[in-house]
Amino acid sequence: MERASHALVDGGDVWLVDPVDVPGLDARIAEAGRPRAVLRLLARHDRDCARIARRLGVPLLVAPPSVPDAPFEAFAVGGERGSRETALWWPGPRVLVVPETLGTARYYCAPGEALGVHPFARVRRPPAILLRYRPDLLLVGHGPGLHEDVPALIERAVRRARRDLPRTLPRIVTAWRG
């Protein structure tokens, strides 16, 4: 699934985004600063969030409408039926974090594309709310982040989400079979 987890660091404070537990994680966090919270931005993205939050002694915030004392703001993206998704916008460094609706994993993208809309979101309503933001860095929950031409890539992915679905279907089927 090409899962990605992130640590947002500001002034020695660390917020973990959809973390997966790996050997050496606590040491890496301690190197970055003081953990403030674990953020599970997609309600159903359990991963190892609860266990890590307990171990670090920090709150676990699930699809939070806001993140107390953070330099970034949280906002609702939507999500599949019964699923809540929160994205983060950090205006200072111009970072956008989108856990599920956008991704760079192969099964998100039409051939030749670097960014795509989640397969289910292509069918429903593509995430026009994301067009409000002009990030220099996009962090996603599936695949590597992007740091070049990000606003244009978001615009293209959202505007072409439905149109590109037929070209993306073979990749979706291959990924989910494997």
C-alpha cells in the first residue's frame, strides 16, 4: 500500500502523523524533539497510532477538527462514507498533509502522472477543497511526498480525477490483487 508516516517538527515539538511502529522510532522522535501528539488523520487509519501514543504518553487525536498548540491548522477533507479525513495546512513552510484523498502510490495515479486522487474519491466528488492551498511540499499517506510544481499537480489531479479513472483502473486492480 506504500504507506507513509510523517513527523512535523516545529521549535522542538513533534507531531506524528499516521505513524507505523518501526525499530528505533522512539530514538528518532527524541532526536527531533518532544512529542506533542499522535495524529490519526483518517479515522480508519489505525496503523500503530494508539500504541505509539500510549508509549510516548501523548494524546491520540483521531480526525481532529483542530490540533491544540500546533503551528498548522486542521480541516475536514471528507472521505468515504463512514470515514472522516482531516488534512493539515502549515502556512509558514507551506506544507499540506493529506492522508488519503491524494496519493503518489502507483494505484492512485494514471500512467504518466505523479499525483492522483484516491480511487473511491474519483467516483464520488473530487476534493475541490484542496485547490484552496498552494503548498511547496505535499505529504501524503500513500507514496512519497512532492516538492516540485505541487499546486499544479494538485490542480491537475483534482480536475482530471473522473476523466482519468479509466486509465487508472488497471493499476487499481493490480495493486489490490497483489
